Amino acid sequence: MHKKKVSACFVILFLMIPLSAVSQADDSGSSGTDSAASAEEGSSPAEGEEAEEAEEAEEAEEEEDKIFEFYIEGHGGYEYFDMMALHADPNFISSASRDNLNQQNAAGAVKSASFSGHGWATGAGLGFRLYIIGLGLNYQYSQIDVEGETKYALGPPRSAAGTLNLHTLMLELQLILPLGPVDLMLAGMVGYARMGSNVDISDAFNSDGYAGRLGINLDIYVARWISLGVGGNVGLLGFHHGDSRAGSLSIDALFRLVFHIG
């Protein structure tokens, strides 16, 4: 009897050992899963913060790169031009006009001369930018088809038409407002102007003068080193030939291509 009890005890112990091992394995698996889940939950915010910090660092680096740069730009588009003589001397009428009109003695009796027209303009510029301030040189050439007339104190006005060639070389000061991938720019320009033409209204159409322009541009970065944009300028120009004086207004609508270096 005693031997049967001992044998029963051994059987019970033998059966309990695997059950205990399975229970421990379940507990360890459960705790491992919980630990892995908690580790995964803990790593997600950290990874998100690291990605956000990397993005902020990249943006800061791009802003730092924009602090100083050189630029080269090209532009082209439409120009409207309107000119009015403010004062005229006998030389204001071209010699060909005097011969044709047979008004040698009335050459000084010019009341006014005016013409207007439109055409195309193209040009280029270069300079540097220091954060929101830019300084550079701007050249523009315009070819404009014009019509106009000269009014005399005696006799009827005489009309004429032709092509006007206008050159300007100006110092440009820029105020740049960075708006992410877009730059909004206000520009002021002042400098030299040269006018030449085949218009026979006046010798003053082949003359030197001065020019000033105010403009606004909107440039969009398509890459770190290149931007495309549009712009508009309003200009006032003055010309002189002998004692003749003339003033003019120009309006430009332009497309822009800018290369950024630095």
C-alpha cells in the first residue's frame, strides 16, 4: 500500500513539471510581447521628433544659404512707350522735314511733338543679394513701333511713323521678401538711356538721356539654384538733343529667369 502511494506521488509530480514549464513559457512570452509593444510605442514619438528636427535643420540650412548669393538674370516681354516733347528748338525738326515742308523760317515755330507705340523688350542683369537687400546692374533693349506727329504754330501738323530703339543701363536696388519657395521683390532702378530711331519727326529721337524705373517681381524656385518669375516695371525717361527736351513713360510686362549662385 505504501508503495502504491509513493508511485502515485511520483506520477503527479511528473505531470506537474511540464504544466509548470508551459505556464512559465506563456508568462515569459506574454511579458516579452508586452515589452516589445511598449518599446515600439516608446520609439515612435522619438522617431517622429528626430524626423521633425532633421526637417527643421534642413530648412534652417536653406535659409542660411539664402543670406548671401550672386545672381544672373534674363528677362523679356512687352513694352508700351509714350513720349512728349517738353521743349523744342529749331533743331527739333529734322533737316529732311524742313526741306519737305519748305518751312525753313518756321523751324522754330514747333508747338509740340509726340509719339507712342508698343513692341518687345529683352535684357539681362547681374549682382548680389545680402538676405533681403540686392544690388546689381540691369540692361534692357527695346524695339518699339511708333506713330506720332509734330504740331506747328503755323500750318497743319505732320504725322510720321517708324521704329524706335531704346537702350537703358541702370543701377538696380532690390528689396526681397522671402516667402518659402517664392520671392517677392520690389526694385528701383536709375541710370543711362539711349534712344535711336528711323522716325523723321525729330533729330531729338537720336539722343542720350536718363531713365528711372520702379518694378515688382514674383519669382518661384523650381530648384535651389534657379527660379522662374514674372515682373512689371513703370519707367520715366528724359532725353535731350541740343536745347530740345523730351519726357516719356514706359510700361513693361516681363518674364524672368534667374540663376542663384552661392
